[in-house]
Amino acid sequence: MARVTQWGEIRHRFLANKLAVVGLGLVLLLFLTALFAPLLAPHDPYAQDLTNTLQDPGSGHLLGTDALGRDQLSRIIYGTRIAVVIGLASIFLACLIGIVIGALAGYFGRATDSVLMRIADVFFAFPLLIGAIVIIIVMGRGIMPVIISLAIFSWPTVSRLLRSSILSVREADYVLAARALGADTRRIIVRHIIPNSIAAVMAYAAFSVGGAIVAEASLSFLGVGVSPEVPEWGNMLAAAKDFMGVKDFLWTYPSIAIVLTVLGFVFVGDGLRDALDPKLR
């Protein structure tokens, strides 16, 4: 009889969740679209055709054109690249910061824990969008400022999740055994504490990518995200707001892209949470 490993069981539980599989399919579709955007886009997303502005969806332009005659489908396809880059990069950076701070707070406790968690509370006090707007005003518009601003105000949740997990495992037998064998603090944290406490962070990260994509689109819609000419879903919604009720296809299709993307990451996060939860295993 074949031995079932822990990761094999996690994979089985994840794939048994139908919504998680649907979400994984949506996420893979997003990645493939972003990767092969130049091959999939029927037109140049920046090309303007002032003789065909606000054209309804049809054979020449499947999703119509905007007020400058740019192909909507091509801009949505290229918009997946911005969504993927900003969503993944901002959450990766937030998790990197949060894991380091959460591990230090959870393992050392006492004064270290108190100081680091008070710093986290300061960032918790700022609403994400307002804090991000302040950072972008200081740094200027662009993809990198958006990534940094979202990461700066997202890491406290990661640090608290990891800290809570570490508090429950730092006195486990395998950690005590590592200390008794003379393992140094860095080795204990890296080899024993974090790997056995990271499950909640992994699920949160999957959930949060969708939230970061919505935040990035919101910043662009408000005029403080990426440059207006860049094919990005928030920019498309901002350009469509003047035509609501007249040319509704301008905002409908970018909105559908955002909704499907967020649902994909939410379903994956939900599946990871259930698969990684030891209580459910």
C-alpha cells in the first residue's frame, strides 16, 4: 500500500474542493493570458483610431472601442499583466516583511513582541487606500510605487497571523528538542518554527492577491495609480464613467475581468485554508 505523504493529502483535499479547482482554473487562465498577451490581443492596445471611437462590440472589435478608438479586448488582455505583476509582487513583499517581523515577535515574545506589534498597530490605523495614496503622492505614479504602497499597508496582517501560529508551536516538543541539541535561534526559526506556522499565511496570501488587484484598480480609477494611457482595468473604468448608461460595455467587461480574477484567488485561498487546516485533516 502506497504511503500517503502530508503534501499528498493536502493536494488531495485541495483538488476535492470543486470551487478551489474552479478558482485554480481562473488563476491559471489569468497567468496564461498575461504571459501570451501579445499573441492573444487582436490589436495594439495603445493604437488610437479616431474614426472608430465608441464603437459597439462587433466583428471588427469584439468588445468595442473606447473614446479614443482603442480596442477594448486588447486593453483588457494587456491589463492582466498589470494585475498579475502588481497583485503578486505587492503580496510577496508584504509576506516577506510580515514573516520576518511575525517570526521575531512570536519567537522572542515579551519586549520584542510588544514593540513590533505596536508598530503593526500604527499601520493598521491607516485605511489601505488612503495610506497607499499618501505613499504614491510622495513617490510618484507608476507600477513600483503602487506595489510598495500596497505592501507597506498589507504586512501587519501577515505578521499577526504568523505570530499567532508561532505562539502555539514555539513550545512544541520538536522545538524544545532542537534547543536541547544546541541549535541556534536562526536555525530554529527558519527550519522548525516558520515551516510549521506558515499555513495560515499561505491561505491569506492567496486571498490577498485578489484584494491587491482591486486596490490597484481603485487607485488607478481615482487617478493615482499607473499612468492613464496604460492598458489597465482601473484606467478603463475611469475612462468609462462618463459614458455610463450610454455605452455600458465600456465598464461592463473590465468589471467582469476584475470580478473573475478576484473570485479565482478567493476560491484558491479558501481551498488552501481548508486543505492546510490540521483540524480538518
